[in-house]
Amino acid sequence: MILYTPLSETDIFPTSEDTYNKRCCVTHNGKMLYVEETSSGSYELLQLLSTDPHDFMDATFNPGTTFKG
């Protein structure tokens, strides 16, 4: 089946709220990060929230990086 619509996939097939309950904003080394808690208790970086372009060149803030909780 092909569905032609201007809506995104998440608008049509929403994900469960349990996925978003593990996500939050934290400050790490003076930078705001959007992270998700993993089953091991550490945090996985989803997004760096910054207006400074130099922050995005720092490899410690790459998406997927894990931090201890």
C-alpha cells in the first residue's frame, strides 16, 4: 500500500510515550545536551543544543556518544 500525504510518518504512526520518558535535557561540561537514558544507566547523546558553531566541531559531543550517569 502506498500512502500519498504531506504528513510525516510519525504523524500517521505515532510512537509510544515510553520512548520519550527516558529523554531529557542535561548540562555536561557547560553545554546543553538532549540525551536518552540507556538500560545500563548511562546516557546516550541525541542532540547538542548550542548556538556556537565551534561546539559542533568537538568530537566529544557527537551524536551516539555515551556519558556516565
